Amino acid sequence: METKDSDTVNIIVREELPNNDNYGACNDNQPIDVNKYRSPFENRFPQDREYAEIVYDAELAIIAGDQPILSDKGTSGCYFVHGREGKIIGVFKPKDEEPYGLLNPKWTKWMHKICCPCCFGRNCLVPNQGYLSEAGASLVDSKLQLSIVPKTKVVRLSSETFNYTDIDRLKSRTKQSILQKVPALGKRFHRLGLPPKVGNQAHLLRFVSLTTDQGCGVNNGVAPSTAPSTPPSTQVLKNLSMQVSPAPPKLKLSNSATDLAPKNTTESVCPQTEKCATTVKLLRPHKLSDDYLDEYLEDKSTENRTVDRDLNILMINSLIICHLNKSPKCVVPHFELVQETQWGLGWIWKMKCTNCKFISEKYKLFREIDTGRAGRKSATINYGFQTGVINCNIGNDSARLLLTSSCIPPMSKGTMQRITNTVCDKVVKLAENETEQVVESFRKRNETLGLNKNSPIKLQMDGTYQSVHIKSRHKMGQNASQVIGIACENETDNHDIIGFHLVNKLCWVGAWLRGKGYDIECPNHEYCTSNTNRYDPLSEKDLGYEIGKKIAKLDLLVDYCTTDGDAKSVQGLQEAMQEIFDPLWSVNRLADTIHRGQSQFREVLRAKFSVGMFPGATKAQRNDIKIAFANDLKLRSHGIMKCLFAKYNGDRQQISKCLPRIVKSVVNCYSGNCSDTCRWSITLCNGGIKTSWWYKSINLSSHGLQNGSLKPNKTDKLLIESLLEMKLSQTALNQMQFFSNTNKCESVNRTISTYLPKNKNFSRNALGRASAAVLKVNNKRDVALAKTLKAVGCGLGRKSRAVVALKKIRKREIYDCAYQKSLRVKLNRLKARKKQAIDFLLNKRVRNRLISGYKKHQLEPKLCQNSSPKEFVPQPGCSSWPD
């Protein structure tokens, strides 16, 4: 049975091998006529004449006596097949001589299989089916036109050097003997060679190129002499799978183990096609040599060890006493380290004396964490080190590099991850208890003030997205995969955190399972680290709802919440309060004064003032002055509102009466009419020269603007009045009742960004790192670290030098904070900003006279608006343009 339109081979029924002339017109060195040649092994390739010539050349060489040679490398039967000229033209690997085959001639795998059956190889591989992978790889390579995998097809060959069972060889010799003695009876045999193996009807066979062979060694086209010394005298036919591919012309392999690229005397480029032109690549390159760093290393040993000081002294004392008791004749001992065992960052040492035969017991040079369970216990230094890692902006890989740079052998990555998971779980519980303590302190405060202990409180809320950019050109939807919501109280000056929530889409386990083809959706599987679907958008409303549920479970009500202008967290907070307490409960949103000022700045830039309002000879100069005016209006409005709240102690009725007069005075001041209205109104301007707002303002004075420099018309004055009323009006006052802001939440967000960098994802331990940041904000760095270490089980000693260093760090932070808030430093900072602005403008005028060396996208092609969409306008400096 044979299929003519495919390169398949079927059952071989073979008689005695005739002479070479019976296979067609093909002498020793003449080309083979594929149409007339008849393969003794029934190998036919009607669609690939070039490959057929290579296979038929190998067949004729075997019939002529040039048998394939077994390679001494590799873990399976790998044979070098020669052509009629004696050169190696391919590699043949029989199906049943694979590493897991029954007839594998390499004894190492046989010993492995017999002696270690429990750990033998890879269970995922099916025996006698390994050759399918490379034959399939060649098929895929040819379809995709990659020119990387050598051509591999199914063939059948027979040779004396192949590995057979003794029974098969005995049968073959018996048939040959009968044929010689009784020819009439011998011709009646179905076959004279070895019988076909079971299931050999459609075997695949692969011939691998010499450059990509995994287990065969070739040098300059000559195979090593590893053939059996006493081969059988009769020729046998083996109906097995085989792979054949042409050897590259004049190919040489480097003898160096680290030189992975093949060296060709002419050209090492695969045949090119119209769609593919690639160079020869190794499918499985050799491993990198271990001596590639030798030129940078030193001969002396510079390793350090982290050992406990007291335990080290105890070991020395115990070592001397034990040596004295066991070897009293050894007066001057000389101890050396005979064995050391690494336990993370801890070490277990075993010492010996070189002057006698004394060997000590094992000494643990690390403290252990008391877990209350039997078995080996963890070292405190391991947990302490991982606690420090999650309190920094580095991960386990950077921590291992840090230890290596200090010549300290680091822990394994798996051990570090396991310990980090345990530490983060404990930190999360500690942070939850911390928020409960903050709520309890509010209850005590209310009772002290004579209020109900569950009186409503005021909050400020904000969220931070774990991404540098909101959107990405490579990802649909939001670029961030994690968002953290923070809720701080607005009742005290500390503004402690009383609630936080993390929404996490990242799950390494789910992504790995989906990559393997499993239909897994997060967060509904085991060991899932995400708590939302990966396609759901990250919403601050959901954050507010989750934080509201946590606060409501602590029997705490919220009546006012301050947020920025782009968040809907108040709606989620209100839904949680209504769901748990009262369906009619309302949470009032308050506007953030700082973000309201930012809105003022943006609206000033969007406003269309008259051309003559801002001085300047060019449009760019007028635009710079407009930006300075926007900043000035924002800062002036905020300063006026701050002074009003301070003067009237937050009395909104008194403040609302002053606002209309103040707005008109400010408009007149900007118009050049800085008169008594400024002096007797809270406009931050007292008239005069050095007491006027024009002199005190950094934005105006740095641009050289003085009283009367702006020329607004009636329309411009109405625009300025409307812009001022965004913050200085009755409506704005109602929205900013307590003049509160979200500065504390912004500060917490910056702290979280140091624990959770936005350019790095922590899928498993993101919540633990965020909890560590919350502890640091509520307790300061020293107290938070001491609490965390105690909760983990590796608390600090009272008189340890580490505690002294921790106290110094805290004192330095207090000093820096007080220094930055001092009046003198603030004034110096304002003066420096003013000087920097003046110097920048002066240098900008000089720089504009010169030719600028940078312009964004100046070398990129641009679409010409006056021509068809397919035409591009060339730009100077471009080397190539699209066709």
C-alpha cells in the first residue's frame, strides 16, 4: 500500500539484495536518476527530488559496504551516514534506539533506567516517539520558510552496525545459511533480513544536519571511529525510522566549547527565499562556560559570613574546652573549618584541629525563631533581612545582588520568596490591627470631648495607580494592573490612615496556567493572588466601597470626605455606609483646595484673552507671560482663602461677606488700579512698591511685570473675575467648607511608591509592601520597623547597635523635617526660585538667537496636508523614506 502524492513509506517486503545495477542507471560517481532508481528499502520522495538523491546516495553506500558509524557522544543511537564518495551526508537515529528505547546502545541510560527507575528522565515523553518532534519541526520550518531546521523526512535503512536483539540476528543468520545450503527452500522465505518491528508501517525518520545535531560529534566531515570491532558478517536490513539531511558545504565546527557559531570556509548562510533570509542557528546551543569571569576574579578568597556575635564567642569558648578535654596532649591547637552549612544567611560550622584528630560538633551561629513546632527552625536573620527588603524599593533579585557585592553568599531565590510571603502575611495582619487601634483612639477622643464615641468623622481619600503612564500603546485599556486606595482622617493634625485597599489584577499562577492551555480565570482558582477580573477596569469608586465596608465593620460613620476632582470614591463610600448602617445616610463630598487651584491654572490657560492683554513682542513671549499669570492667580487665590480662614477662624458667614469685595479688588489690581481697595482688603497686596503684590509675586516679578503691565479690556476683566470665583465665591466656599485637602493622601502615595515602585510589578507581595508603607506613615520608620520585626519573630535587642543606628535615623528625619519647615528655609527657597526663574528667562533669550540642536521628531517623516495620504514630505537629515 502506497500513497503517491506524499512522502510516506510503508511495509517493506524484501528479497535477497541484488547488485547495484538493478537499482537503475547509477554508477559509482555518476548522478542518480530518481525516476529509474528503485530503492531496496522502498524509500520514495516524489515531491522532493533533491532529498531523494541524498537518501538514495546513502542506500548505495550501505549496499557497497560503507556502513554507518555509531557516534560515541550523546545518550542514544546516533549514526553517521556516508555517501558514495565516503563523506558524511547526514545523521541517522533509529526509532527504537532513542534514550528511552529498548535497544539504546548507550549503557549509561540503561543503568539509569535500571538503577534509578523512580527518577528516570522526563515522564512527559512517550517512548519510541521522540523522533516525531524533529520531523514535525522540519515540516513546520518548511511551511513557515524559516530556513532554520534542516530538512528531515521519514526513511528506512538497514545496516550491520545497528543494534538488534540476539534473536533477530540469529534468525537472520539461520535464513542466510539455509539460502546458501538449500537455495530452493531459502527463496521461499518471506524475507531474508531481519523482520520488521511491530508498528513499523508509518514510521517517521529524521536526518539532522551536522550543524544542529544534539548528541553527535563531527570534525571536518570525518566521524570518530566508534563502530563495533567485530560486526556481523552478513548484511541485515533494519526497517526503522531515519532522518537524512544534506551536510552544508565546507562546514567546520570550532573545537572550543564556548564558540557556538559554526565556521564556514565560504558562507554560512542558509538558502534564501523571497520571504526569508536567515543565517544558520543552533537549536540547542551549549551551555556557557564556567570560566568566562576568570579574568576579572582574584585568587584570594574574600568571602564574608553573617554570624551572631554572642554565639560566635560561645563557639570559641566551647571549642577550646572540648579540645582540652578530648586532646589534652595538644597544647597549641590550630583550628580550621572542616564543614559549613548555609541556612539562608545563617551558617552552621564544624571545626577541626590540624595538630590532632579533634573534630568538634556542629555549631549554629544564628538565632532561631521559636515556632512552637518540631523540626528545623528558621533563622532570625533571614526573616529580618526580608523584612528590610519589603521596606525598600528593591526586590529579591536586587537584594541578592546587594549581598553578592558584599561578598556574602545570598540565599536562594526560592527561599527568599517563601520567607517574603510569610513576612508579608504577618505585616498585613499587623497593619489591619494598626487601623483598628487608630479607630479605637478616635472613640476615646470623642468620649473625652463629651461626644458619642461613634460620632461621624471626616476623611480624605485618594488612590495611586501602579503605573507610570495611564495608557500604553502596547496594551488595551488601562496600563496599570494594581491600584491602592488610601483613607486618612481629617480630625487631627496627624491625619492617620484608618483604611486602605489594594485591587490587584496580577496573578502569576493564573498567567502560567493560561499559557499552558488551561481555561483559568482569576480570581477563582487556588493560589490566586488577584482579587478582581483581569478585564475589569480599575475604579476608585470600587476602592471607596471596599474601604467603606472596612470602616463600617469597625462601627465608624463618615459624614464628610475630601477628594480631588477626578475621583468618585465618595459614591462608593456612601454605598457601603448605606448598605451596612442606614439606607438614607449621606456622605458629603468636599473639594480639595489644592486641586481646585490646579483647575484654576488649567482654565486660565484655556481662556481666550485679548491679544493686547499680555505684553510681548512674539507669541511665545506672550504665552510665557500667560503661564506666569496663571500660576500667580492660582497662588494668590489660595493665599487669600487661607488668610480668610485664619482671620475669621473658619466662620463661613463672615468669609462669604468679604469675597465679592476681594474679587473686585484683585481684578482692579491686575488692571493696574492698585489703590486703597487692595490695602484695606485681604488681597495680599498693600500697595506701594515693595509692599505690593507685583513685587512679592515670584511669577510676575521674574518676568519683569509691574503695576500696569497687563492691559485687560472689559471682556478680560470678566474672565479674570470668573476665574477668581472658581475659588473665591459662595459656591466654592460651600464646596470647601473646612479648607481641607488631600495632601496627606498624596504624601502616603509617594511613600507607597518607594515600597512599590511603579516601574516594577509585585504580584504576590504587593499588599504586604503597601501594608508596610501604612505602618511607616502611622508610626514613623523606627517604630514601624521595630513592630514588624517583633511580629515576625526576630525582635531587636534593647542594647544592640542596630537599635542605636535606628534611633539615629529617626533623629535625622526629625531634624530634616523641622529644617525644611522652618521660616528661614522657606524664604530662602522662595528667593532661590525667583532667581532661578530670572536666570532662566535671561538665558532663554540668548538661546533663542542660536540655532536649536534639538526638536522633537525632527528627523521623522511627516504627512503633507496638501497632498495625498501616501505622500510624505522629506525632512533634512533622514536617510531613508517609505516607498
